[in-house]
Amino acid sequence: MKLLLTNDDGVRADGLSILASTLSEIAEVYVVAPDRERSATSHSFTLFDPLRVEKVGTRVWSVSGTPADCAYLGLLEFCKGADLVISGINHGYNLGGDIFYSGTVAAAVEAAVRGVPAIAMSMGVGRGADFHRAARFCRSLVTGWRPLPPRTLLSVNVPGPKEPPPPSDQPAYQITRLGERMYRDHVDSRTDPRGNTYYWIGGPLATASEPPGTDVHAVHQGLIAVTPLGLDLTHRELLGTLPSWDVPGFSLIPSASE
């Protein structure tokens, strides 16, 4: 099996290094990753500057771009014919709405867009965090791999050291849906020494209970959360109700699917 690995924490991140080492026991591993941390870059591409690439190891390339750039370059240039793309192990969770901001998830999405199955691997961090646990689960997941439907991927979140131990001695996982994981909205306005205003955006996590069955609830129970994601964001219910809207001056042409 031929695997392409990437991440958003940078080519020298511990999570990526441990994942590559663990997976090299069962597959041919290629690494194409950003030259520095690119967290929260979502699915951005570098279109107006050249991408600089440096080979920093055997089948390991450092790229001056985003995680999505890395997945694109990896699949089309450095790891043609990859069987599976794995993005991570991210240093921190990507739960609920985090997936819309995450560079880790975006790299996996880019693979799915191109018809290559993908996994986004994330883990909670803190003192005592051991990425080997997440790497071992990923290896087991790859060993038992079965084909995914087109334009889908898996988002995996492994509990960090701050979570309770699993409910049994044997490591366990749960198939989940996305939770919400809300953050407090916050804008911090400051003034620099020259009198110019600048801003920091983003607030801390808001305390909220998540219902059972969500990825957030699972990790807080000490379980590994495996969430299947699809690229079709169409809201099916609204497809049926939007035609009832009154839009003066315009006629509604039914779509071919109606």
C-alpha cells in the first residue's frame, strides 16, 4: 500500500513523525507537509506565489504552502498513485465545527475531491500526550481498510491526556456524527506603539453539553471518535421547501431532479 501523509503543524511536528514511523511498518510512506505551522488555514490554496519545495528526508518533502497545497502537490507530483491520504496527527482536536477551519481536515478533503480516500487524524494535547496511541489506532484502521463511497473521508479524534480513561481496559472507539463544539466570540482590539489599531480574533471554548453519539461526547468519555464526512453539503430538506418561497419578478424553473 502506498500512503501520502501531510499535516498542518509542519513537516517536523512530532505527530507527523510518529505517524510516519508507525505506518512505515505496513506500507510505503511518502510525506509532503508544510515547512511551518499552518493551523486554521482551512482549504486555502497558494495561487499568486510560487511553491518552494525542499526534500528533507527519504520520501519527505517540505512545502512553503498550505495543507491543501501539500495534498495537491503530493498526489499530482511526489506520490502519484497513492492508495490513501492521511493528514495528521494534528496537535489538538478537530471536533464539530472545527472541521470548517482545520488545515488538517482540508488536506484530507482535497484528497477526497480528487477521488483518493482519506483520513484526518487529530489528538488532544497536553502534558503527557502520547501520539503513539493515535498512530497505533491509525495503523489498525489502515490494516482493516475497506473502500469508502466516492467523495467521503474519515475524521478521527483520539482522546488526549486530559480526558478520562476509556470505560474498559481495551482501547475503544465509537462511530460518531459531528457535534457543535462552540467557541465564545471575541475580538481583542489593541494599539501598537505607533498608535495603530490591531486585532486578535477568536475566543475560548464555551461550556456546553454534547449529546451522546457526537464526536465531542465520545472523546470526553475517553473513546476514539471516528466520524464519516461527505463533501456534498446540500441541505436536502430545503430542496423541498425553497420552491414555496415567493420571489417577486422571477419565475422558478424546476430542476431536473424534481
